[in-house]
Amino acid sequence: MTNSTSSPPSSSRGTPLAGLLGVLGWGPERLARRLNAFAERQGLPDRIHPKTPYKWVAGDIPRPPWRVLTSALLTEATGREVAVAELGWPADDRVLAAADAGMVVPWDTGGTLRALRTVTQAGAMDRRLFLMLLGSAATSPAHEWLIAHQSTSPAHGSGAPVPMPVVDHLDHITARLRRMDDQLGGGRLLDLVHQHLRFVTGLLDERRYSDAVGRRLHGAAGELLRLAGFVCFDSGQHARAQRYWIAALHAAHTSGDRALGANVLGFWSCQAKDIGQIREAVTLAETARAGYRGATPAITAILELRAAEAHAGDHATTQTRRAIDAAFDALDRPASSSGSPDWCYWMDHAQAHAQAGYCYLKLGDHARARFHLRHGLALQDSSYSREGALRHALLATTYLQQDRPEPDQALAHGDRALDALAGEVDSARCIGHLSRLTDAFRPYRRSPGVAAFLDRVRPVLVGTSPSQARVR
């Protein structure tokens, strides 16, 4: 729990905060609940005690970041700007900014380079506290990407030349980073991905290259941005993930790679689904499908399954099943003569079964969910410890959610989920599944096996922020 109140310059009743709460009909404890929910929605780990705002109403000054968060929440609630100064508080040491701050740029080569510089030059001294894009603000970049006219040539005419083989080496490094993410999860890898991205951005800024090399370099930057966004998403840094993905859409557009842009939107749809923005998840997934008209089986399957997950979150059974069937149909087709990009490597029948199982679990069809999840586990590459943990956690959930729960069966899969993690994977999504599974087991905690599981899972959950413990 965050210690959220500094020593007061004592004030009595009638503080500006008390007046605004009176207008809204909120008490201090309701403010605390709303603030904690607001912080969680933004992917922030900070939380306050329900009684803390009583001190603020009496005149105490909140510690950072609660001044700016209270300002943002009251602005949202009242429909007008409520500045920190209006509340009678000194400026916070953090500055609030939307996730697209500095990222609203033209859909041309110059705009792409501006977006790349903005995300790569941000450092530890950045005082901004980014807030996630929600609602139409989250889907606006997708719509702009969909209708943007193709960029002019990205060739650059000054500096030492960049030979095409250098781009091949850059792509090889990116491929290794993707596979490291499979093993380690998001949090530990971000610095390495960001450093590689800065190097690619430096080449785009300072070196000479042809149109063909320029498109390849922008494609390399777009995939690194996509990966950096996923790493942030997987570790609960949702606003930062969106900043990377906005830049990724621009880089993909400049490279002329519609499949890459659609894949970025697929990951963004997954984030929206996980944080409960179901309408936005559907819009992002459908925009991705509309923006990619190719026929590469793996890419088609990825986009169909993103749409299936989004529709399952909306309990749209027909659309979910159609998308799942389309994904398996795509995977059953012969590979295209041009091959698939390396970033598709993870999409195979094992992954398709796992995602289908997740969708049927969301629809409450536990038998179909188990069928697909078991197939996913039988086919999976044992190197994907994160995916194994997720699949076993989902299987355990099916046994606890069905009409006649089977806690013993659930326990067997819960233990295997913990075994799969083995302390090696840093993933908010895995921790989120385990956290919810732990809650589902509590009615059976008198069982020795369940009690042992709860004891075993506790160290895994200790130190995890509430935002991380509720992902997906």
C-alpha cells in the first residue's frame, strides 16, 4: 500500500476538494475507490487506503502521484478541467499526458521519423505520467492507419550507406529477441529491445539508403516497436505499450507492410480485451482484418483469432465460432509461395487450439474449451513455458467454473501451471491467471491439496501489483 499523504499545512473544512466531492455526491471513501480503480485502469501499481482521502478533505496534501491522479479523475467526472492548483495543492512532481502525447504526426516518412525519435529518446528523467487511450481515442490511430495514403519513397540521401545485408542482420537480432521473450517474459527484456530500436532509428536518421533498404529499415523498426509494445503490455505498462504501437503503425505504413500494421492492431486489440474495453477490442481486431487482404495462412490465422477473442469477450457466439473456424481453415491451407514473415513463427495449430480454448472458456462452453486446450498442450513446443502456464491455468479454470466443479482436476492443472513458470517468466498475464485461479480455489481451501497450492502460489503473487494481478 502506498503511503500517500505528506505532512499537512493544516486546513479545516471547506477545502476545494471537499466542495468538489459535495458537487459530485462522493464521500472520501468513494473517492478512494474511484482513484484506485482509475490507477488500475491506467496500469499503475499505486493504491491508497480507503480512509486516506479523509485527510485530504481536512487539508493534508497528497503525495505523488495522487495529486495529478485526483486532478485527472475529477476532470473526467466533472467534464471540465480540474487543475491541481484548483484543489489548493502544489504542483506534483509528475505531469499527466495522454499516451499519444507527441505522437500525433503525419502519415508520411517525416512523421514516422518524428514518432520514432519521440519514443526512443524518452529516458528515465521523463516526468510525464502517461494515461492510456480509451474509447474512441484508442481506435483513432487504427482508423487513420486504415485510410492513410501510401507514403512516398523513404530513401535517404546523406550519410554513409546502409547495405542490404545489414538489414538482414538487424532482422536476425530481432528474431532472437522475440524468442527470448518467449522464455523470459516482458519485463526483463524491454531495455534490450529499446536499445536495438534506438540503433535502428539512428540508421534511419543518419545514414544513406535506397528506397528498398529504407522500407526494410522501417519494417524492422515497426516490428521492434510492436515487440516493445507487447513487452510493456505483458508487464502491465499499458500506456507505454500504446505509445510504441502508435509509432509501430506509422513505421509499418512507411514500409508498405500492411500485414505488420494489422498485426500491431491485433496485439492492441488483445490489450483492449484484457482491460475490459470490449467494443474497442472488436473495432481494433476488425480494422486489422480489413487492413490486411493477403492470404498468408499464418497471418490470416493470427488476425482471425484476435477477432475471435474480441468477440468472445462480447459473448458473440456466432462471430467467435466463425473466426475460429476461419483460423483453422487458414492453417490447413498450403503455405504461400512467398513464405511468412518471421514474426508469424509462433502461430501454429498448438497456439490456435490454445486461443480457441480461451474463447470457448469466455463463452462458458467448458467442454469445447478443454478439448482445444488439451490439444494445445499436446502439440505445444516445450520451450514456451509462458504458454504452457497459461494453458494449464485456463484448463484449471474450466473445472472450477463448470456446473459441477471438480477441484481435484483443477488442482492438477494449477500445479502444472506453477511448474511451467518455475520462477523464470516475468509475465503479468500469467500472474493474472494465477491470481484469479487462486480466488476461484478459496471456497475449497480446507482441502489439504488446495491449501498446499495456495501456500505454494503465494510467493509468486507477492510483490505483484494489483494491475498485474488482473490482466486478461
